[in-house]
Amino acid sequence: MRFFHLARISISSSQKPRKPLQCAIGAARPARKRQCSFPNDPIMFEVCSSIKEFHFRSIEDSTEEKPDAVSKDFRKLKSSLLDYQERVHEVCSTSEGKVEWRQNTRNTHGLSRAPKVMRRYYNCEWTSQAFCKFLEILARYPSLTNNTKNSFKSFHICEGPGHFIAALDLHFCSHQPHVHWKWNANTLNPYHEGNKASDMFLNDSLMIGNLQNWVFGPEDDGDIFKFDGQYLQELKEKIGTFDLITADGSSYTRDDPGRQESETLPLLKAEANVALSLLNQGGNFVLKHYTCYNEETREFLLWILSFFMDFYDFKPMCSKSGNSERYLICLNFKGRHFDCNKFARRIDSHELFLCESFFTQLQKEAIWANLRHFHSPARPGPKNDGKLIRIFLERINATKLRRTVRESQLSIDIDADEQSNSVETARDSFHQNLPDGVPSRYAFSIVLLGNADFLRMSRKELIDQKIFVFSPKKEDGCVRSSLFTSPVLLHSATLIDDTVGPSQREKRS
């Protein structure tokens, strides 16, 4: 994969930029310093810091349960959680209440700063909660990437905008630099006119330079529900099978959590169908899912587990404690044609009940703590709990993380007197000056230094020459950089050159 960057976007940047070139939009609001009560809340700290993992017993150790008794237990469990969610619904009965509650849950999320910490102190450029969650999963389950070969292939379903890929890239560069890694991914195609902007992540930074790695399906829209058996067989013949498959898809049910399980089940089935069709024998599968109170969901999970030798249910620290999100870690794939029918019933629902009871209790404790925080007379602002950050950094082995080759190996200085376009010159220089012995799997970022000629262009020239492009879909021809952002924000964009003074900077913008 290969990345090419001309500028970075910061929606609110009042500080001096750390990079030679930045594009700042708008102005930052001064932060309000408010005392945080979170460290004094032992329940929430325990919920956030504990290792939230359930290891399913092996098939041979399972015991049978009567279906009626199991269903009754799950209904009671669901009812107990709904009582807590109903209290949240009362708070969110108005639009103003929804906004305040969402702000409250952001404030009580102990690791909201984790992506910023990874960017600032560990040189991770594409960070998010998803990036941090997958780093923790990879550190917790090293067998996901361990194999005896020097090559590794991964496929990432519902991956947009690509932060699982970025996390896996950092993991390999830090812990297994000798492995030749190839990846493919799927997401809704942001350049397809039939897709709604509200259904997609519009940040295409990790996609624009790697379109050959993305799989958009038979109709080129990225809709995974259209991946039928014939298409999957053709895809398998074209790109082969994979050692690791991840599925991080979800449906928007934030306003009605009670529908979350039923709404996401069809997506889970579609993701599993792709994974079981493209996995190597002995491969691994990571599937994001939610609760399993409904019988249909339980049958689906039992069916999935029957194809693997070992399995865990895991909730990373960076996943908000008050939601139902968690990841099913399925290890050592037996093969699609493995006769699992007799084993599907041997993995009894009692195991799922124990698992669901464990996570439901943690979720109820977190919701209760959030409600106490929300109704507090002196509601504190966002908490920055250093203890949780340190625990998280320990779990991902942060001291062993190192800069990826794409960020440290190559820097090209463009001569200001050169008549040719600096962008094209940089592209040519990139191909001519690759260091010897660098595996082709590494992605590189060309660093255009402060004397590149496009720094002297006006905003109109930048847009006319397609250095900045905003469009609902990809245009034909050479697009040097694509910024999916609203024209209103682009109109207020200011190009910042850290090498000149403020007066000169104003003239350039």
C-alpha cells in the first residue's frame, strides 16, 4: 500500500503546528478547566480497568440445557438491562437531553484521550477509538498474527475508514517486521453515486492511494449483502484466502438500543458468510457483535463458534463501558466443509448465558455510574485519568511500538527553483530513491518540506490545479489529494507554512 499526502487537516488548531505544513480550519475554543470526579468513582474505574474477557469452554466440556429454561434466563437478563436503559431513555426523551447525555458519556469515557496520546507520543497518524481497540486485541491475542510463514494476508470487512488496517500495520512494523504482509478490505464505496453520505465514513485518506486493495463487490458499491456465493468464489480465485479476517460493521441504533441486536444480526450473518468463504484453514476471525438475548442470535453465534477450535468474547478498554459492543475472537478455523452439525448443539446455550451475564453486569454498573454522573449537581467536565491511560499503554506494549517505515524512512526535499510541478517531482523521486532492502509491503509518506512550490499558491490555484479537491465522488484523471469536507469549511481554510512569519503567512492565504 502507498500513501501520498500534501496536507493535514485540523478542524480546530490554535496551537503552533508540529509539522512543516498544516491546513487549519476555524479556531479552537479555549478549554475550560474543571475538576474531574472520575478518579474518585471506584465502580467506574473498576469497570473500565478490568479485563473484560470471557473464555468459552471447549465443546467436549459443554453440558446440555433445556431450551425453554435457557430462553427464560435470557429474558430475565434482558429485562434487567432494559430497566437501566429505560432510565437513560427518560433522560434522552428530548433532543436537548440526547445531546447532554452523549456529552456526558463522552466525559465519563476514561480513554477518550487514548487516540490523542497515540498520535502525540507514539507517532501514530491515523488514530481513533477503533485503532486503539484493535491494538489492544492484537496485543491480547498474539495468536491472531502468529504463524510459521514469512507472509501474512488479512481481509477487513466493513473497514472504512481503515483504522484496523493502520493498527495492524503498526503491529507488524513493531513486532514482526520480517513478515511480508498483504491486505484487502471492504467498505461502502465513497465514490459510488448510489451510496448515501450518511451511511459512510467520508475520510478516504487510507483509500485514495490503495484502491487496488479495496473490494467493492459485484456492483462496485461495497454493499456486503450483495456478496453471493458465486461472487465469493470468483473473489477467492482472484485474491486467494486469508490468515486473518476482521469484521467491524454496525448499524446505527444509538437512539434505540433495544433494537440493536435484531438490527445488526443480518449484517453479522453477511460478514460471517464472507469470512468463512475466504479464511485459510487454521486462520482466525474477529467479529464485532452485541448482545445475544434473542434465540436467533444465539443460534448464529453457536453456529459460528462450531467452525473454530478456540474462542473468546472480549471488550477492549477503549470501548465505552456503557454499551453492548464486544468482539468475538475465533481462533484456528477448521474449514468451511467441516461437519459441524453435531457439534453445534454440543456448545450449549448455558455458556452463552454465563458470557452474557458477565457483560450485562458490567454494562449495568457503567450505566448506573453514568446516570449518577449525569444527575450530579456539580457535573464535572471531561476526565483525563492518567491511571487508565497507563494501563492501556501497558496492555498494548506501547514501549515496543516504533515508527513505521513509511513515516521514518524517506524524506524528499524539493528545490524551490525547480520549474516542474513539485508534486509530480516528488512522485518521480519517490520511485527512484526507495532504500534497498525495504519490503514492498511498507507504505511510505512523501514529506514535502517547506520550500515546495505549492506553498506559494493561492487558495484558488490550489483548487484549480486539483491539489485540494472536494467532490461527492472520485473524479476522472489525476487527483493528487482528496479531502471529503464541506465547501463551507474549505472556504475558511488557511494554508500554514511554519517557516514564515505571520505577516507573510496572511499574504499567502
